[in-house]
Amino acid sequence: MEKGLTHIFCGEGKGKTTAALGRVIQAASVGKTVMIIQFLKKRRSDEIGFIRRLEPEIKLFRFERSENSYENLSEEERKEECQNIRNGLNFARKVITTQGCDVLILDEVLALVTAGIISCEEIRSLIELKDAKMDLILTGAYKGEALWDVADEITVMQMVKCYCSCPMSFS
């Protein structure tokens, strides 16, 4: 029997979500069920559209409603978005407790700690709910060293050199 692992992809460098997506593509290619729940991600239609094309093997969920990034919202809009984010976390909890998939990515969940929306203890409680067979992948710039003792694999991304601040261009 395969043991499910908890992976953390963190740090200020680029590639955390990309690394997590690589893992889920591998998992889906061998018939595992995969879900991604994204938090605090800007709505880039090209990226979302690509992931949506991978359905039904890889299912993507987003609970935030605003088109604007969280840090650019008014106080009132942030309160509303926080409730949407909490709904996403409750959904993640349900997926974990019901073993709703083989691999679950909580993309940018660590950024919720930095934004003051949730605590490391709340993330820890999600990790501790995980079934022994489920893989759980957490991403975010926040390193979350307080969670490292409950993770099986930790990768800290570090930007060494970047020619610009824009997303990678393939055109």
C-alpha cells in the first residue's frame, strides 16, 4: 500500500504552483483522482483555461469572487472575500475528511497566513485530518516552518536571477 505524503512548496521564488501541477499531472496520468483548490491567485484566464482543459482528471476549484487581487480590495471587499476563502477551506476540510480525491493541492494556502486570514494552526489541523493514503500539496511564499514537522517533503524555492518581474512569456 502506498503511503500518502504531505508536500510543501514554499519560498519567494517562482515555480511553486508549477511544481505542484507537475506532481498532479503525474498522479492523474496513472489514474489517481486530483483536485486543486486555489487561494489568492489572480484570475489569469490563460492559466485557468489550461487547467480546466485537464478536467475531469484534474478538477480546479476557486472560491474567491473578486477579479482584483486581495491586497487591492477595500476593507468591505476583503471581509466578503475572507468569507469566500473560508468556504474554500471548509471545502478542503470536507474533501480531506471524506477522502474525496487521491491528491489535493491547496495552492497558495500558505499565503493566507501571511495575509492574516488564517493561522498555521488551522493549516496544521487540515494536514492532521489527512488520510494515510492521500497526497496533500501546499504552496505559498510563506515558508511555514511551524508546519515542517508534519510535512514529509519540503521544497523551498529561491529566485537567484530574474530578467523581469513579468510572468514567463512563451509567445
